Amino acid sequence: MKISRKQNILVEKLLRLWVQKELLSEEKADELRADVEIKSLNWKRIARNLMGLSVLFMVIAFLHLVVDKWVLEIITRFFSLSSLFFMGLLNVLTIFFVWLANIIYKRKQLTVISVEALLLLSIISFSGAVYYAIEVFALEGFFKVFSVLLTTLYTLILAAFFRSQIIWIIGLIGLTLWMTLETARLGDWNSTFLGMNLPFRWLLFSAMFLLGCRVLPQPSVVKRFIKITFQFWVTVFWISLWLFALFGNYASFEVWDNASAVDLLPGGVLMAALAVIALIYGKKKMEKEWVWMGSLTLVVNLYTQYFLFLWHPFPPALFFFILALSLFILGRKAELVWGRK
């Protein structure tokens, strides 16, 4: 049983009192003491909150500074410098932050948050340096999108070297962003690429990466990230599948708004089928995560189809009443399940 320090003092006083009054034996009191565990502070959460507050106060301090005219004049003169200057400055900052993170990392202390904060600053500096490099060399088109991939590769390399899962996730997000921009560029910045809208592309990308996680050989450098990579692409897969079930493969909101619920039904059928497959697979392999994902996807798909088919035919009052009633029933069911545990 986990209790706070103040509660532990109270428990200790009560145990001593009961032993003195012979209401409890010393052996039984020792057994009760052994079952008590004092809650410790979550220093990791405290560290994250303090660093978040420090960033917030830095922003507030900056906002207070920029209201002064002389500060505004200095900032204006600073940013009037050439792109070549900023490219060099940001490259120096990129190297400095990585160097500082490496010093802290080599100490083998529990300073993960400090290292990750420095790595994030290095990534921001690197992306800025790449941006100004494009300005300096007057690059267009492919190179602007390629800069996103370059920053992503830099992020993934840092994550692998410093063994940081948070930085690795940032790299995966960057990879998703690059694929989105690159397909948009190849499609002349239209709403579709090879007839696929954005949710459909995300669905295809995530499915390809999930297959790659299972089929392709895993280098030893990235083996520690395989699980979190798989979880990331599974999340992207289910979200993009839901968006595909909701919006279909339509390229614009106007076209989607004119489509009927029957036109969007194939996406819902696909989502339900994959949810059932995940549910069956999870039960067969005794993996609760897949059972949870399949069940949640079925519920989400049910509400999505409810919205698509009944939003227009039903009066708003009836629509939201049925929605509230169904959510109450689900909540009650969840409460009963929780009560049995």
C-alpha cells in the first residue's frame, strides 16, 4: 500500500498505540509496516514541468523586452544581417548544443531531460541553418522539401546516438511531414497525388512502414526503437483510417459535403473489417493491446457512421439525445468493468 510521508507518520503512531494497549501484537505490527510503501516524488515529472516553466518565463521575459524601442531597434539591425551570417551562426549553435549534450550524456547520470532539451535546440538550429543555406544558394522546388528530409535524418541520427526515444519520435513525425510535402510537390501542390488525398496517402505510408517493421531486417543501431516505431505507425494507421472513413478519398471539403453517406460507406466497411481482424488477432494471440485497438476502432467507426448517416435526417435534439444515451450506457458498462477489478 502506497501512502504519503504524513500518512506514514500517522500509521506509525497508531501502530505504536495499538501495541502499547495490547490491541495488536508486535509481530503483526511489523507485518503491517512491511506492507506500507512511502510514495516518492515523481522527479521526472517535476523536472519536465520546471523546464517547461523556464521556457514559458523566457518567452514572457522576451515579450517584455521587445516592447522597448531600443530592443526593437537592436532586433531589427540583427535580422538585417545576411543569410550567410545566420547560416554560420546556426551551424555553430548546432554543434555547440550537441557538444554540450554529449558532455552531460557521458556522465552516465539520470539527466535525460537536459540532454533531450539540448538535442531539441540542436535540431531547431540545424533546421534554421538548412533554411538559410537554401536562401544563400537560391535553391528552389525539390531542395526546399529535401531540407525537411535532411533535418529528419539529422534528428534520427541524434536519437540513435543518444538513445532518445522522444527525439526518435520527433524524427518519425518529420519523416511523415516530408512524405506529405514531397507527394504534394510531385502532385504540383494539388489536393491529390496519384488520385489519393492526404488521409489515403497517410494510410498507405503507415501500412508500408508497418510491413517494413515486420519484414525488413533490423539493424542493431535501431533495434531499441523498433517497438516505439511500430506503435507510432500503428497510431498513424488508425488515425488515417478513421479520416479516410470520415472523408473518403475526396480532394476538397466542397465535394465531400455534397457526397452521400453511402458514397463514404466503403471507408467505414474497411475500418470495421480491419478492426475485427485486430480484435480476433488480439484474442487469439492473447495480446490486450490489439484487443483494445480493435474494440476502440469499432466504437469510433460506429459513431462515425452514426454521424454520417443520421446527422441530416435526425433533428439535432434527437441526434444528440441518442448520442448522449449511448455514451452513458458505454460509461456505465465501463464503470461496472472497473468495479469488478
